[in-house]
Amino acid sequence: MLEMATIGQIVRDERKELGLRQDELAAASGVGLRFIVELERGKATAQIGKVITVLAALGCELQIRRPDGIVIAGQPA
């Protein structure tokens, strides 16, 4: 199961790979700087809608996969 700490680390890694500062990612995704900081720290109360918006700003998406491996939301990589 994917945990918020893992999602936060992915967001941080992708942001740095793109050469973005936290405030730039916040502006690009329409969320506050504090949200980005808390998301990257793995705060468990992060709102899923905002997480998806931040991932989209990074060019990423969230997938939902059934135990049998079939992707039921999002596109396979």
C-alpha cells in the first residue's frame, strides 16, 4: 500500500528533477506553499484532490490498481 510519506517523497523528487522550488510548484498547481511543504513531509491529512492536482502539475498521475493488476483509474505507465 502506498503511504503518504512515499507520495511526499515522490513529489519532492519529481519537483527537484524539474528544477522547481516549492513555491513554484505551489503556484503551478494552484495550492498554497504550506500544502506543498506538508505533502512532501508525508502529512497524512493531505487532501487527495489537491495531491492529484500537484501530481498533474508535475506531469504525473495517480493510478488505482486492483489486486489482479488491472488499472481501473489512470493510465498505465
